[in-house]
Amino acid sequence: IIRESEDLGAGICDTMCRQICESENSPMHAGSVGGYISGILTRLKDDIHDGDIIIHNDTHHGASHAPDVQIVIPIFYKGKHIGYSAINAHLVDIGNSSAGVSTTARDCIGEAITMYALKLYEGGKRNEQLWRMILDNTRTPSMNANDIDALIAAAEHGKKRFLELVEKYGLSLVFSAEEEWFEYTERMLREQISKCPDGEYY
């Protein structure tokens, strides 16, 4: 699913969950990366530390649908939390009532196992019991393990590249550029909206 249909979205967000950049993959995931992180923070709040790796798919807290699982790695620079590297992708099976996507589920519990802001790694230490529980509750444990490891590697790479950017240009320049991008986007959007005649649209 990930390799052939590119059913994934990856990006970098600041600490306010505003998305700075995104991979060129499925448009279904456009802009969803920050929403997942906002959902994670409803549980973890300030319990975010260097070396943490978080897994999340709770549809009541920012996720698109349960099979789209996100891996989030907080980014720290010289001890300061500056953002997140994250990637969400559709896993083959996520422990629902029938293989693949469950079309007959009556609620979110029937759709999949819920992973609400859980730490696969905490302060750099792997949580073996959590990994075992997640993989024991799927029909495709080896595939899921490989996919999750690949998502972690991708998020680590995003973190590395962003820190290289910060190291090269400095925090203030990188984040002032971010603010300019947001302001530019708002200007362009408002310009297009202003071309629409006043009225009600559906």
C-alpha cells in the first residue's frame, strides 16, 4: 500500500503544529500531519522529550482514519524543542474486525486497535512490551514491524535534514522564513477569495 499507492504523508511541523513542509505524495494526506500532532498533544501535553518516538492513529484526536498510522519524532536543537518530524502511512492491517479496511465496523473500536499518543521509544529507550502488544494484534505482524521501522527511519531522516538547515542558517532565519511563507500563503488565498462575487456558496 505504501510503496505502490504512496498512501502516506510526511512533513515537518513547528511546536504549534503548523506544517512547514510536506512530501509530494498522496493528496489525501495534504495538511494532515499537523492535525495528528495536535491530537497527540491532547494527551502528552508537555511530556515530549528528546529521544521519544510516538505512534498515533486515534481518529478522535486528529488522525484521518485508523489504518493511517503516524510516527512522530520531536526535534530538539541545543536542548530546545523546536518542532516535529512526522510521517503517517496506511498499514496493511491494523487489527480490525476484518482484514484490511473494515467497512462494517459500527464504531472506532471495531475499526482497529487505537494507538493514542503512545511512545514506542521513550528518551531513546525502546518499549518492547508496547511493540509486542501492537504486533500481536494484527494479521500482518512482520509487515507492520517493517513498515513502522521504515516510518521511523523516514522521520529520523526528516529530523536530520531539518537540523542541518537550522545549523546552516540559524534558528531565527529559518523560523522567520516560515512566518513569511505563512503570510504569503494567506495573502495569495485572500487574493483568490476576493475575486469571488459576494454570496452564499455550497
